[in-house]
Amino acid sequence: MSSDPNSDITRIFREHPALLVSAFYVAASVIGMFYAWSYLRQFGLNVFNYAQISDFLVASLKEPITWACVFVIVGFISLDNISSRRVERKGPSKWFRWYGSPKYRHFNNYAAMLLVLYAIYGWAHHKADITRAGEGKFVDVTYADGDSATSRMLLGTTGQWVFLYDHLTERVEVHPLESIDSIAFQAD
């Protein structure tokens, strides 16, 4: 049996291909949870208090930049790992022995995960700064109790909650979905 963790994972997925769907769902949920948490915490909201498990899969799909971060970083790390294997096969010199080692590639995979989280956190922080500056998506909200429509920025939604932001007063509003009659916005 090989000591390379990547070959063990590949072997498991070859023997049980249905695990790929589960692995994708877990990865999408983690990406969605982390992005939603990173973004909404900039406004003092803990998304975990308002979300259900199914909300996190959708969260990663609502923000495709998070997937771009994942694919770019994983692509670069994969290319680096391929280069490391090539150095290992050629019999690395004394100066490049560390680069061709399985330990380097193992560390590289953990570094990829940390880089993905850092990139998603940075993107969420950037989006929050844009929203605070008043450049978010404005919506007109009509409430179920018949109040007149108010204009707010839409921070996000979950299956049961709507998060709105008033950039002039810097107030965050959390409304249950049942209390909102309609949300209208200008098409881009």
C-alpha cells in the first residue's frame, strides 16, 4: 500500500464513486457556511443563529467568486504537486530534496485549504466594505402588515430570514420571511 495520502483518497473514490457527490455537497456546504459567516459577521450577524443546513449549499452557489477562488487555488496547488512529484522521480539534488518529498505535498494540500479560506474571507470582507459604502443591491421591501415600501440594501437571505441593511443609519434588520409581502428591485 502506498504511503501517499492522495493515492489513498483516489483509491477510495474509485472504489466508491458515489462518495464524490457527498464530498461535493460537504465542500459546497463548508464554502457556503464560511462565506456567509465571513460576510454577515461584518455586520454583527451570526448566520448560524438564522440558517438551516440546506441554506449553506445555496450560499456557496449564490456567490460564484467563492468557487473561482477554490478552483484557482486548487489548480495552482495541483500543478505544484505535479512538479514536486516530477522532482521526486528525477532524484532531487540536495537542495531540492524537501520539494520532492511527500511531506511537502501533504503540507501543500493543507496550505491550499488555508489559502481558500483566506481568499473567501478576503472576498467577504471586500463585499462588506462595498455594502457599507452604499454600493450594494437596493431593494424595495413591502411588509405583510401593510406598511409602505422601504428601500434597503439586501445583505442576504436564508430559508426563513431576510437580512436588510440601511447604510445611512448603519442598521441591520432581520425579518422573518412571513413578515415580508414582496421584495422589488431594479434588474441589472
